[in-house]
Amino acid sequence: MKITLGKKLSLGFLIALIGSLIITSIISNVRISNEFKKYLVDEHNTKINEIVKFIEGSYNKNNGFSNDSQESIVRNANMDELYIEVRDNSGNTLFSSGTAYMQHKNMMNSMMGGRKSSMMGDLSNINTGEYKEEKHEITKDNSVVGTIIIGYYGSSYFSSNSLTFINNLNQSFIISFFITLILGLLISFFLSRQIASPLEKITKTASDMRRGNLGVRSNIKCNTKEIEELACSINYLAETLQNQEELRKRLTSDMAHEIRTPLTTLKTHVEALIDGIWEPSKERFQVFYEELDRLSKLVNNLRNISKLEQAGITLNKSKFDLSSEITNIVDTFKPIFMKQNYLITTEITEKIIVYMDKDNLKQILYNLLSNANKYLEINGRVKVSLFESRGYIVIEVEDNGIGISEKDLPYIFERFYRSDISRDKNSGGSGLGLTITKSLVEANGGKIQVKSKIGEGTAFSIEFPKKDICM
């Protein structure tokens, strides 16, 4: 049977609390009992020794005890609940404190019989009804002149104050046990709710996400660091899944759009040929070829991305002059830019020698420059820079084109993703160029970043760790 986290925590706290109380009570009880018993015995022995010394000092070999001495001994015997008898060497009784106390004590013992079990620890093992006697010699002038017999019941260890102390101590243990237990229950309930309540809300959020509600968020306030981090992670997961779901829907729409356009063109042309509206010609077949080539490139790009994600890229590294290579690539693009009255310039640090895949570098720059050319407007300019900075070799491609909106920036490297502005451009590509570019950059150990603003242009920055690509 499964129980809730709150009940499990409360039960765990309660078991730990009761166990701790029981162990603490037993250890404290035994320790206090032993020490208290030792204290009572020491007090009893001290009391007996004092009486013996008093009797020795009061005894006279010729006259025995004076009346005052006898009264003092009787008074001490009654006060200390003792029976005192003094005998000479012949066994004759010289003095006796009387049996009145013993009769009184015997009656008290029978009344106390039912209370033994309530005494704490080992003290309950003392037999309060057992009569005991101690014999002590009376010494005068280094010779034994008599014997002192001191009798008492076992309960003489327990004065009324001692019994009161024991009872109060037992009651204190019991009261403390129940107060601590109640307090522990309240604290365990509070702590378990503090932990279980936010976790229940997080669980509900996760369940809603599982049912497809990716817009749900876990809005909890908790001062427990781990729970707060868990809530943030769940919210981040929900947001990521929601974005991925939107991208998936957009990907489906874009794929359908990219494939539908050439297919529609082919279908229309074929129908025209079948209906006899058009005559077969080289120009018509050239249109067919271009549309089929477009479909083929689209499929190849998809295949390339899939291969990049599944197995990575096999690099064919070689040592070459990166500065010279970038200059040559830019030179091949200059006629394309000049044809549209655009300007492309460079700012390149000379003689940067690297060890990397040259073909990958060409494709990276080709994709970035082609992309920049598509979205330039009147007086369009592109600047390509190469320099070293803080242990990195940096390549920048900056343009003054239409720019990318802030909401589109996080997704431009996703496959088939195109911003709403690029969708309106007739020259818009398939949305796979930047995805491939990012994969190639990362395969060569670098990272690519983008900054852009609508109407002001876009700047792509590629950083390769110098220690990885330089020899």
C-alpha cells in the first residue's frame, strides 16, 4: 500500500522522536538512579559513622551514658529512623533506643509496598521491608569496651524528602515525554507539509505536462533550495517542450511549404503537357530539372543534418593560412555583391595559420555570405573580419540588412526555421543553411553567436579556441 509523502515524513519523524525519547529516558533513568542510590548510601554511611563517633565520645566505662547523652541518642535514633542498642563485652544491654520506631517503620513499609513499582530504575529493587543491622565496636584507650548495634529497615535509605524527589523526578520524565511528543508531532506535521505541499504542486504540474498542457507552470514559493530548483527545472522543461512543440508544428508547415512549391510547379507543367496546352521543349524540361534539383537539394540538406546529429562529422584537417583562405572566399563573392550594387569589405589579420577542415570552413563562410546577400537592401554592406582575441581566433560576418527580430533570434539555428520577414522574401531559402553552419562550427570545436536588430543588420561571430586549431 502506497502512502503520501507527507504521511511518510510525519511517520518517520514520529518514529525517530519516540525512539529518541525512549532511549534518552532509559539512559537518563539508569544513570540518575545509580548516582542517586550511591548518594543515598553515602549519606546513610556518613550518618551511621557520626552516630558511632557520638556514642563513643559519650560512653564512660564506669558510669555508662549520662541522661543527656541517652536523650540525644534517642532523639537521633527517632530523627534518623534507626534502632540503636549498646552492649558491653559480656553482651549485656547498656542502652536501647526502644522499639517504637521499628513498629512505626514496619507499618510504613507495608503501606509503601504498593509503591515500589513506581520508583525509578534500580531504586525499586531495594527491599523497604528488610530489616538490617550493623555492628560497630566501642573503643576506649585502644581497647574494645562494647558493641554498638544499629538496626534499620532498608527504607531508611529513603527519607521522606528522598521519596518526594524520586516521585517528582518520575512525574517530570512522564510529563516531559508527552510534552515533547506533542511538540514533535506538531513540528513533524509542519515540516512534512513544508516539503510535501510544494512537491505535490510540482507533481501536478508534471502530470498536466504529461497530458499535453505545456503552457502550465509551477508557481510555488518555497525557502528550500532543492525544491525551488526542482520547480525552476520543471518550468524550464515545460517552456522548452512548448517551444519544441511550436518548432515541430512550424517544421511540419515549412517542410510542406518547401516540398509543395516545386511539386505544384511540376504538376502544373505536366498537366499542361498532357492537355496539349504546351509542347515539349528544352525550356519546359529545364524548368522540370530546376524544380527537381531544388527538391534534391532539400532532401540532401535534410540527410546531411541527420547524419551530423547521429554520427558527427568526419574532419579532414590540414594546415593552411586562414587569412589567405578567407580573402579568397570573399573575392569569389565580390562579383555577386557588385551585380546587386552591394559592397563587401574585409578586415583580416595576416598570417593566421590553422589546422582544421578547409572544406568545412568554405561551407561555413559560403552559407553566411549567401545568407547576408539574400537579406540586404539598398546600399547593402557586408564586412568580414578575422582577428585573435583572448585565446580565440574570431571570424565575424556583419551586414546592414533587414535584421532579425528578438523573438526569432533563439531559433534561427533550428532546422527549417525562418523568421516571418524572411518568409516574405522571394529569395528565402529552405531554412537549413544556418543549421548546417552551426553543426560544422561545433564539429571543428568552435561556437557561433548572433546579434541582430530589426532594420539595423545582423552580425555572426564564430570563435575557435586557438589551442585547438593552431599548430
